[in-house]
Amino acid sequence: MANSLPTRPLPYGRQFISEADVAAVVASLHADYLTQGPTVAEFERQFAQYIGAKYAVAVSNGTAALHLCALALNVQPGQRVITTPLTFSASANCVRYCGGEVHFADIDPKTGLIDLAKVRTLLEAHPKGYFTGLIPVDFAGLAVNLEEARRLADEFGLWIIEDACHAPGGFFVDSEGREQHCGNGNFADLAIFSFHPVKHIATGEGGMITTNSEQLFHHLLRLRTHGITRDPADLVREPDGGWYMEMQELGYNYRLPDLNCALGLSQLARAEEGLTRRRQLAARYDAAFAQVPGVAVLAPGQTGHAYHLYVIQVENRRELYDFLKTKQIFAQVHYIPVHRMPYYEALGWRAGDFPLAEEYYAHCLSIPMFPTLTDEEQDYVVACIREFVEAPHAR
């Protein structure tokens, strides 16, 4: 294949819908509930078990999950929250939805993760209480060391929302040698996941919040359904009848239908299989690019990496991106730093504020990484990148 176009386009990510997935969705269409039915609770139960958390709340997408977390943690206008500039804008936007202020700490260029030492520097430069929360992101599938983040948060009085959209099945190893899986709730107050088609588990659109806090769990259940409760234990007034319900706060319709949850349950059943294949592909890429001068790999061979993305760094990134398109390889860039978005620049952020994230952005490229990528297709991707970087124009 190295000398010919592939038989199908190769995007940076692609969903895999099996016959079992199709059968699960069809079965859900014949069930009594298309939404607000038992399949939602079952997906939540099984996902919580997979992640290792006590509770899970299914929602309409990852952005809704972030918004509900900010609401549940009572983010107020003027409160200040720290996150990374290297993420999808939703990680920051959830604070803005509540009227809060977003601040950023630069990345560790070797991993792409928020640099917790820089977070400490930012915290120490202000009085205690100046910041109220921290949103670390498990970028590309590599887990943030949340044990270290928790110590920092406890010292400065912060809550933590772990953005684990890239990392179901990912983990870091704590100070006692134990694997701490992303979203397990042992260190973060809340964690969120996305089920967008290119993620590890696809539901079309969808998201999940995990927590070990029973109080936050019940609050989230109410917030995702208009702020309404039917639980007799929570009612303010005596019920008029079996139909009775109360809207007790301003919530949203952020529910995930049974239809989507049926697909999620089917996908979850083979999540480990997909994760294993991602790690196999990453190891093959690592070995191949170690032999290609001019190509740097972001965080190669990291323990616990879930590999939502496989990121390389090159000179002439735009030229390589365009070249790969001519070869039917559709790479992507993750991400334009959030502080360089016009919306955030209008709030006062500028080029040069976070030079490490900006330098990373200038050279990064996400190349095909999905479980159905074949060895032959992967070899073709490597051959095309090698062809580009070894050409005279690339020097």
C-alpha cells in the first residue's frame, strides 16, 4: 500500500459500528422507552463499574456534562477557575456559562498536559481563595496525575473537575504504585466523558459524569432534567397525587435517550478490546517514528495512555497536513490554544501568554488512530510521512 492510495480515506479518528451495535439499537427501538427508560440507568451502572466510580450520570454530550458540573459545584459570576489552554474550548466555556472567569496555566511540552508546577506558581501569586476550581484535561488520552492535583487543590481550597473525554480506560500510577483510572472519583470531585463518534465509546452524541459523591450525584440527576424531582424524600410540599413533581431549581434538558444508551452499552462491552488495539497501534507508531528524523512523538510509551489521539510534531506542519490530504490521509490539529480564540482574546488574553502551548500548536498533528486501522494502513501513513519529511522541501 505504501506506493498506492488506500482503499478508503484515513481520518484521524473513526467510529466502529458492529452488527451487535446495530442489533442493540434496533432492539431499543422495539422497547417501551425511547428516552428516560431503564437502558439509561443500566448504561450508567455499567459505565461507573468500568471506570471504578460509585456513580455515573448520562447526559446529552460532553459539553453538557461540563456545564452541569460547574452548576453542581455552584460556580458563580466572578469566581476564577484554572484550566489548560491546550484543550477543546468547552473545558473553559463551562465556567463562562456560569459567569465565572477562566484562567490558564501553561503545559508540560513533553506530555501536553497542564503543568501542575505552573498551576502552583499561579496559585501562590494570589491570595488564598482567589481561585475556586481546577479543570485538568487528560489530553490525547494521557492521564493527569490527579493525586498531585488533589494535594494542590486541598492546599488552596479548590474543587476539581477532571475532563477525561479522551481517556476512558486510561490511568496513572499513584505514589503507592496503584493504577488510578481516569474518572474513578478518588481525587476529582467530578469527572466527565464524551461519547462523540471518534471517542473510545460512541453513542452518536452523548456524555457521562462520574463521581463518588452521593450528594453531587443526586444534584446532577435533578439538574439534567429541568431541575425537577419526583423523589418523595426531596419534595418541599405534600404530593397532590402520583403525578406530582417539583421544579426546585433552574435546570436543563440534558438527558441522553435510551436509544443512544443502547448503543453505548454495546460499545462499552468491547471497550477494552478497542483500548488494547489503540495501544498496539501506538507502540507500532512509536517504533516506526523512532527511525524517522524530523518527527517527534508526543509522550511516547507512557504507562496508562488511552490514545484517543496519536500526536506527532513536525516542522512545516501545514505543508504536511496538505500533503497527507493528497494521499487520502485526513489528519487534524488538536488544538488551537483556547486563549487564542477571538472570544477569549476579547477577554484580554494574547499571543505569547502561554508560549509552550503556542509552540506545541505550531508543530502538532494528530494522525490516524482508531481500532479498525489495519497494520497495512498504518504502514502507509508512516510511509507517507517519511516521504514528506525526507523530501528536500522539508529540510
